[in-house]
Amino acid sequence: MELQKQQQQQMNAMKSARVVIIGAGVSGIAAATRLIQSGFENVVLLEAENRYGGRIHTIPWGENVVDLGAQWCHGERDNVVYELVRDLELLSPITDRCDDYKCVRSNKEVVPDSVTQRLQSIAYNLIPDRQAGLKEFEGSLGSYLTEMYWRELQETAPDIDKAVAHEFFENFKWYECTEKGSDHLFDISGKSHLDYWFCEGEQLINWQHNGFGSVLRVLMNAKKDDPNDLGLLNKRIQYNAYVENIEWKTRHGGVHLRLRSGELIEADHVICTVSLGVLKANHEKMFTPTLPLAKSLAIEALDIGTIDKFFLEFEEPFKPLDWPAFCLLWRAEELSELRKSDYYWLESVFGFFRVASQPQLLLGWVIGPDARHMETLPEAEVLTALQWLFKKFLTFEVPTPKRFLRTRWYSNPNFRGSYSFHTLRADEARIGFADLAAPLVDEKNGKPLLQFAGEATHPHFYSTVNGAVESGWREAQRL
């Protein structure tokens, strides 16, 4: 009797909302604004962080603006992000291209530009969207690229030193991992990667001094001169609202949510936009009842990698000024020694690039398990390691930066990674991003109860902001 009384008190205290969106990242914002524009009035966003934006995180930093997460608008044609802002003077193509870089070996030798360009030509021509032969390939993307790279090298550039060619290809694979979102290319399904659609046009369009966060404010229709205004979403985002449990099958046909704070919310529809990393870590305890087999299998078989950034700000632009970027090629002897040291994780720091429109900044990248280890280290220790790396590779002195910042996307329990990719395991299970996107509906009337959005639910633009936006609109349209 006492238990029934407590349950009734909980029900009486439960807030009610017609549509609850979990996560105020770009997919959640896209879904919410589309619903509101379509006449839905009772829409609430629950955000576990103390900010909106998710994996779009633009911050002021010194005299600069930096993107800790999403950074470039990739492509123009059929890219909804580009279409949203194309006429607002927020974007411009970069002037220093990331494929115009120097290759420096661990003995301080700079690879001649002529050699680098020939190796780049071979490697870039292997990019899967140009390879019809990949359709029948049963192995990983890494296996395919490795086989084709060495075949092309033997046919077109047999005179290039094989050690240099090997070092270059190892670095190229790291770079490709940042594009694909994986820890390494041997996790990625080869033929399924052809399902990914590239938007035609310039692939590295930067946000000048605005940052990627600009697109969030465009979606919200927020006032330009008021950073605190959230436009359509004013008073609709509840921050520090960590959802612990979603009961998506109830006797009354609604959905019950329990927050870590103890707050209970009842909704007619829930759109879950949390990252694949969060779903992988929490789905078994997050949903009541547990998710159907196809959904849980999709969560477990698809994957998400870790890509982190380093930002270094100097008093003056990084010199030499004619180096738009430089990539680090480890010779076998030095790499063997590195792996025995405390700095072993530096193997996955593959290069440094200038930041367009912000000449005082240098941007470095680290991926995979080494990135996750880096996240556990004190920030000062990370900077010391990077300074050691500069001394190891470069003949000139790199001054101590006046500011240093690193990202930690895996350590944050609200993200647990950077962006998603299609694995070989998903191939074997015959599962894909569409399975993750499929809604869970009321068996009696077919009403969507629990819906899923986010970049990992888009069948063709997974790992992208434009894919995340489209997925939010898709779930809004479903309602």
C-alpha cells in the first residue's frame, strides 16, 4: 500500500511535455526548431552539459575564436549547412590548404616537395569515392588502401625510397582516420564506406572569425547582437539535465524520463540525440525495457573513434611562413625508441596546421588510443611532450606558446568520442546507420514513442554536421 502511494506521488509530481529532445547539439536544435516552426508548442530540450551545441563547441580564446569540435564545412552541393549560411558572409574557402604540407622525418630531414607531391598524388587517388573496385571488396578500408598504395607506387614511382614511402603512408593513414572518425582504417568496412556521400565543392570551408557555432544561432533564429538570446529556443533548454532512464513502454502509451537530479518527466514523444559513444556506454541501463535486438546490435556493431586537437597560440605567426602545415614521419629506428618511452602516445600526433584567419595559432591532431591516453595526462605534461616533439623533428626552435589548449572528447561522459564510422562487424551483422535511426513505436497505433537522431543515424552523411542537421529535421518531420 505504501509503495502504491509513493508511486502515485511520483506520478503527480511528474512534469509533462509533448515532445522531449535529449541533447541540445545541432541535431537536437534542428529537430526542436523545425517542430516549433511547424506549430508544436510544447517542446523541451534536456542537455547534460551546461551549454548548447554538443560536438560543435566554439569558444573565444585569447584574441581568437577556436572550434574545439566541428571545424570545417565540407562541400557545397547538397550540404544543408552550406545552404543555411551561404548568403550570410560567415564562410570563406581556406587560403592555406591542408594538402599543401611539408613532410619532416624524425631525423629532421625535410622530404623534398617533389617526392611529397608524388606520394600525395598516389595516396589521394585511392580515396574510396573514386574506386568502383571497392564495391566488391570484402575487407577493411585499411587493407584496400594498403594493397592499392603499394601497387600504384611500384607502377608509377618505383624510384622513391621505400622507407620514405612507408613513413608517408603511415602518416597518411592517420590523416584519413581524422576524416573517417576511426581509431585506425582497419576497423572500417571497405565496401560500406561507399555508402558515404561526399558533397561536391570546396571541402575545407572555414568560418573565418565566427566559428562553427554560427550555424546553431542561424538554426535558432537568435539575435545577432545578443549572445544570450536563443531565438526560438529561449526558455526551452534545460541544462545540467542528465537523463538516466527512459521508460519507453508504459501502460498509458507515453514515455517516462528520470533525470539524475530525481526529476521525472512524462512525454508523448522523445527524440534521443545523444552520441553513439554515450549509447554504447549506457544503452543497457538507459532504456526500459531494453532496446530491441536490431537497435542494440546497431549500437554495439557501429563504432565511434577519438580525434583530439591541440591549439597553440604564439606571439607571432608560426615560422617558416611558407609552411602551411607539416606532418611527422617516424623512421623505424626512432619509432622503436619512442614506443619504449613515456612519450609513446606521440606516435599518433601526425601533424600541425595553421588555423585559417588566425595566423598566431597552430593546430595539432592526435587520434585513437593514444588520444585517449593523452586525455588522462595533466595539460602541462602534454605541452611538454609536444615541445619535445618539435625539438625532435625540427631544425629551428619553436617558441613556448603563450597559450595552450587540448580537447578531451572521449573523457567527457556526455560524448565518449568524436564521430562515427561503419565497421566490418556491422557488415557481418548486416546492420547499419538506418537501423540506429529506426524509431520505436506504439504497437497499438504506430505512434512514434522513442526516436533517434544525430550524425550516427544518417545513412550517407554520418560523421558530419550536415548529417546531424538532416537527421534532426527527419525526426521532426516524422512527427
